[in-house]
Amino acid sequence: MLPIPMKSFLQDWFAESSTISIKTSGSTGKPKWIELQKEHMLNSAKITGDFFELATRTTALLCLPIDYIAGKMMLVRSMSLGWHLDVVSPNSKPLADLNREYDFSAMIPLQLQNSLDKVRIIKKLIVGGGAVDHKLESEIQSISTSIYATYGMTETCTHVAIKKLNHSKKHGFMALEGVKISKDNRDCLMLDAPNVSSEQIITNDVIEMVSENEFHWKGRYDNVVNSGGIKLHPEEIEKKMAPYLERRFFVAGVKDQTLGEKLVLVVEGGGFVISEAIYQGLIKYETPKSIFFVDEFEETETLKIQREKTLLKINA
């Protein structure tokens, strides 16, 4: 018997309507329902198949929730490209009971972190739903699997740009076929991708353009901290601190009478001492003014950290 989310999606997919309703993850706001064109989802599937050279009879593994776009698109790719798809429960250790090999799969960073001992059974893997930190990226360099970070969103039928995480000297995201990238006056990414979206998409992702089709992701515009007139990008600071802090953490701005906003470090868990080593590599303005410990971070259903909701815990 098919799981209820899969059955529901397949019923919607084969219905006469040219669109399908899909819920966003809610990582940067409240989850909402949007309408996607089935034609755009099919175009996205073909672009992925062509880019990764995944022909008919590709063996693929679905270990993501079918409630959201990443899981749904694995189904669409399999149906439209003629893949053989195995489906397992979308838990934090999806490979634990598997021994067969797969050509392709998609995971979130937590699943990859918990699968390092077995991820070699997958030839090509895409990782989305959150940034891959420095520690995890270092750990996958000796793994034979070709691992890629993805940039995308529900509105673009998942990824529109790809970054190779291992076995590569390139460090930026490369736009996929048919995707044009540019910046607005906030330095935020703008996407023109007619194959997967009828409208131009203006994001809140601050980027640095490397070339006309390559960019570095610097962080969310929503997360930028204006401390004493200095604009700080938390995600860039976190990348510098990541090698020295094994717990989950993030940096953010909280209101301050003198600076307007001050930078603070928020760490999950407690009962341990923060080493001064985490501050090496940081410039003066990037050093957090305070440290807070939170028992558990607030998360979305797709396990993305909700910064604003977590910050409410330190102000309670």
C-alpha cells in the first residue's frame, strides 16, 4: 500500500489540472501553499536528468519527505525519465538498512552527516535544504560519491544552480541550463528561469557574482546584522567558526542601545566550555558580544533551523 502523502500526490499529478498545489518549507517565514505548473516540474526533471546524465533505468533512492518539493520532484523525475525508485522512511539515517547501490539520491545535510559510513553506495548525490558546513565538507573529500550542493526553492521546482562539493576546485554555484542570474540593488539574487517559472524571481539571498552564470552565496538578506553601521553576514561568520565548534550553532543580531544591533552566538545544548579558538580568523566586528545556550533549536518540518523562533528562547 502506498504511503498517504505519495498516494495523494500521484492522484493530484494524474488529475486533469495543469497545476499542482505544493507547500513551502517555511524556513524563512510561515509555510504557504503555491501552485506549480506540471510542465515546469517536468522541465526541471529533464534538466536534472541531462545535467547528471541519468538515463532510463537509473536506480534512485527517495529518502526525503514527499510532503515537500524535494521529495515530490524525485517522484516526478522517476516517472518522467523512466527510473527505478526505491522509497525509504525520511529519517535522519536513511541508509542504515540498505546495502544495494544507487545511481542517484537527494538528502539534507543531517542525513549526509549520519550516512558517511555508507554513502558510497550512491554514485551521485545532491544535498539541499540547508548549507553544508565546513566540517562536513571536509569529511566528504575522500568519499567516492560525487556530491553536489543545490540552490533552489519550491517556486523553481527545486534546484536551479549546482555546486560540486568534493573532487572539484570550483567553489561557486553554477546556474543550470536556461537559468539567467543577476542582482538587485540589495545585492540579492534575481532569477529568470522560464523553463521552471513563468515570472522573474527576486530572492532574499545576498550573492557575489563570479561570472554571468556563477555566484557565491553570502547569506540571507533577512539575517544581515547592522551593528554600529557595519553590515555583517551571519552565514559567512558561521563558516569561519564552524571548524572549531562541533555543536549546532548560529550567530544573529539582537537589539542593542549602543550599536543598534549586537552580534550574539547561539549554541544548542549546554554543559561545555566554548574554546577561544572559534574566534580566530574573525575580524573585530565579527566577534560575538555574547553567548547563549539553548537546549534545542526550533526547526521546520524539514529540519531547517528557525533562527527567529530560537532567538525568542534567549529573550524569554
